[in-house]
Amino acid sequence: MSYIAWRFYLILLVIALIVGGLIWRVFDLAILNQHFLRHQGDERVLRLINTPSIRGMIVDRNGFPLAVSTTVYSVWMNPQEFSSTKERLISLSHLTNLKQKEVTAIWNKSLKKKREFVYLKRSLSPEIANQIKALNIPGVYLQQEYRRYYPEGEVTAHVIGFTNIDDQGQEGLEFAYNQWLRGEPGKKWVIKDRIGRVISDVQAIQEQEPGRDLILSIDRRIQYLAYRELLSGVIENKAESGSVIVLDVKTGEVLAMVNVPSFNPNNRLGVKRENFRNRAVTDSFEPGSTIKTFTVASALESGRFKADAIIDTSPGWMRVGHNVVKDEKNNGLLSMSQILQISSNMGAGKIVLALPPDQLWDVLHRVGFGESTGIGFPGEQNGLLVKHHPWGQFVLATLAFGYGMSATILQISRAYSVLANNGVKLPLSLLKVEKPPQGKLVLNPKIAKQMLVLLEAVFSKGGTAETISVPGYHVAGKTGTVKKNGIGGYQKHRYISSFVGIAPLSDPRLVVTVLIDDPKGKHYYGGLVSGPVFQKIMEGALRLLNVPPDTDDLQRK
């Protein structure tokens, strides 16, 4: 065979092998590996994505929104696809409020780690998102999300709480009812193009479920009133902080719960962590003279004292063990109502020392001190109510006027609601109550009514609240002034001033409790510091609720 012929057949053989290889490859791709290749192709265009669910609204008892979800967008980058001109990069940096070098650093860092997803900016408005979309930068995408907005801002901040950037509850009722509010995101298959844009929906795998709404017991009008007056009281008295609770005694609903200082949940940048806590339920303190009410109630319940009993407090002091219990002056003979009217430590101490040791503890425990209110608020404190075995005489005497125990103002509000509700203790609620709950009788109704009569004397001439009145209504209440406890014992010239009152006495509807912590103005007594705040809140709340005024010839049931 000639050299030319041999070369011809060699080339022919090579061509035949190439054609055969191509035919085999086509067969392999089209027949043998069809399923694998289709799957790989789908992987590059089909994507399973989450569709966000909208969080349920939080509304007040009248349906006014206190927390709503608004549509926002997050801008993210695929570093493997990102490329941009300098002009577009400048625009992107401006719209996301990031420096150009920050965007470049995010890109380079993620590129090295071979990431395909990294957030540039979260929670952008639809207007900003549309401007970013118009830049048409390869590798930059938008993701629809929801962000919480709180119309009442700092007025309801401590009750409502807030969510994080992923719309998960972090504080307050947003946290406590996160499962109820958050809903379930959906899932669906979509087709995307090579730069990640959704071309069409393929199939819904799971429909999104919106969160459920939460209807609170809070009345927005009373909440605002309470916050305004408390803020004014804290500023006027140069105090460290303050709290107020307005309680509906007929249903156990909390109509207002406010604290100062507060914070704006819509913009928490720079807010101190301590300002997030709801002091009305998380901070306990020695309640002081507000406990004298239950000291007298325990005396009446024992049968050893009558409502018209007279206690000799001369000479204005007494030695109990190695300690001394005293009043500011010698008040001599005092009736039960006068002990409450002038807030006599001597009178309260003598009463308790004449009773069985567990008598006062038992009454305090029954009205709810030393235990959770069950309101379901995160971080609620139980307070402290120790049952001693045996009781020291001085410990017992000081318990009579509110030392040696601790409570939150929510617990104090519940305890006074027992008196207002004829001895029945109702469960408390931050959610709207459609049907009044079944309460538990914890105090003789006759004694509860007697206590309201005795407590009205606190507002009469010579009483610790003689400057306080609620025009048109008869009111019962008690002041409290207690030294602050700190490192090394009680601190000089530092006090907690409180006031709790019930109105109207003809048919009790509200309990309002006010606490002002560490007033540094010219007054520190509860009647002078917290009393005016109580007066304005109680008067305004009764009128907002259209509660009829008491008549001058009040006849109690």
C-alpha cells in the first residue's frame, strides 16, 4: 500500500472514530443520562423559595392598632455574579447608606469564602428598593419582608415590646405571644433566569398563613393619659423612674400599664438595655405603708378588733427587741381609720403584735403577695413574702407597715382590687376579657367593705392624702413612703413614693396605682409626690369610661 493510500485510510479512521464518539455522546446524553441532566438543568433554573407571612396585628380593646406590619425590602448580593460600574456603585452606596469601601469589602470577603448570598441592607422602604432595582446591577437582588411599626411609640413600648430584624418577638407581648402572632411562611417552586430574577411560579408547596391578631385589655386613651401624667410627675419631682397601673376591678383587665423612662420601639438605636424592662412587673420593692391596709384587715378578720377599736400609740415609740418602732410624733389614742389616715407605724405595729403571728402573713398571701399574678408577661417577679418559723417580734412589727417583704405594683393593684371587688380575687389579664372570669373569695365581703370606708379617711383633713381629691367621686386609698434599700442597708434621703386608690366607692370600678422612684425634688411623701399623678389619672380615666359620678349622699352597699 502506498504511503498516500495509508494516510488516507488513517484520516478516514480518525474521522470515523470522532463521528462514532459524537453519536455515542448524543445517545448517552439523550437516553442514558436524560434524568440526571434534566435534574441538573432544573437545579439551575428551579428554586424553592420562602414566601414571608405577615405578622398579626396587636390592637387595643377598641380595635386601635398598637403594632402593625409594613412591607419592606432587603437588598442582597451574590458575590459570584456581582459587577458594577463606578457610577452604579456610588448610587448603590448612597441608597443603602453604606460607604463604597464597605460594599467592596463585603463583596471581596464573601467572594473569597465562595458565598452566593450576603445581605447588604435590611428593611428598606419600597421607594428605596425600587430605586435600587432600577440600577440593574448584576448580582444585586431584592427580597420582600415585613417590619413592625408601633403607632403609639413610647406610650405602649413596655407592654407591646418589639421584634428583631427577622420579625421575631424579643420583648413584651411580642415575645410572649410570638407563636400566635408570627404565622407560617409559605414555600413555592419558581423558575429564575441566570441572574436570579423570578420568571414564573411553578408550584405552591405550602401556602403562607398570616399571623393571628392579638386584642389587648389596654385602652389606648387611658394608656396615653397615664403615660402623660406619669412623665410629668417624674420630671416635676426630679425622679429616677416611675410606673402606673390602671386596673378594671370588675374584670381583672389591665387598662393601662406605663413606665418612665420609656423608649421608641421604632428607633431603638442608642437605647439603654435597662430601659426595655417593664418595671411595673419586673421590679419589686418594699411596699411600705400601702400594706397597713391589710394589717387593719387582718385585725378585723381575727375578731380581736372591731372597726371602731381604739389603739393607744403613746408615747409615739416602742422598743421591740433591740430595735425601736416609732411615729414622727406622739399621736396618743387612734381609731382604726385614724391609723390609716395618718399612716401610723406605731398603730400598725401594735395591732400585729396583738394578733396570732401568722394572721397578717395569711391575709397578705391570700390577696396575692409573694406569688405570680399569672398575667403571662415575660420576666414577671413574684416578690417576696417569707413565712418565718418562729416570727421575730421586730420582723412581725415591721411587716405591719410594709418592710421585710417586696412586691411589684401589679401585685399591689391586684391586692387592692380584692377590697374593691367585695373580697373576690380575680385573675388579671392583659388580653381583652369577653366574659368576666370566675374569681375566688379570699376575704370576707363585710371586711372588704369596711376597709373601703376606713380608707376614705386618708383623703380627709389631716390625712396623708388630704390635698388629693377626684371631683365628683368618692375615693378610698393609701399612700406609701419607703426608704430605698441598697448596698449597706437603707439609703439616706432616697425614697420610693407610692399611691394606690379605688373609685368610685358607690360601685368600685378602677384601681390606680402610682409609684415614683427616688424623687429628688422638694417632696418625697407618697401623698405629695404620687398623689397628684393618681388624681389626674383617676379623674380622666373615670370620665373616659363614662363612669357616673357619686352622689353626695353616697350609700354603700
